[in-house]
Amino acid sequence: MPDLVNNKVNSYQKQKNKNEMKKQVISFALMIFFTLIAFIIVGTGSMEKMFAVPVLFILAVVQVGFQFYYFMHLKDKDHEMPAVMIYGGVWAALLTIAGLGVITWW
């Protein structure tokens, strides 16, 4: 009987790991796709600079989201403290950039 339970647990864990790996591969492929789009926008000069910069910024923010959510495992349980530290670092970086921007253009 315990062997049957262990097989079910192992089967469940294998399926869970397979699904997680599939999500990570899809996320990685999307990030490569977004990077290629950014290189095409910059390399071909197909967009005016006024439109290209916001599009590139949006692509970068989406890629950062994928990195945090999938590759840094912020979606998993028991990762609250690393999430707090990462989001705190992002907040500090944004405040620093805003402060430097105000000082520069004031």
C-alpha cells in the first residue's frame, strides 16, 4: 500500500514539474521574441524615435515581469521575503531615477 501512495505522489510531482518546465520554456520563447522585436525596431529604424522609445520601454517592462514571475519564482509560495526585497529595490531605483530627473531638469 505505501508503494502505491509513493507512486501517486511521484507521478503527481513529475506532472507538476513537467507543467512548470513547459511554462518556463514558453516564457523564455516569448522573451526571445520580444527581444527580436526590439532589435528589429531599432535595427530597421521602421518607427520614429518618438514612438519607438515607449514601445521598447513596454517590451522591457514585460520582460522584467516574466523574469520576476517565472525565473525568480515570485509566483511560488514562501517567496514573500525575496519578493519584498525585489519590489523594494525596484521602488528605490524608481525614486532614484525620479530624483535625478528632477535635479537635472529643474
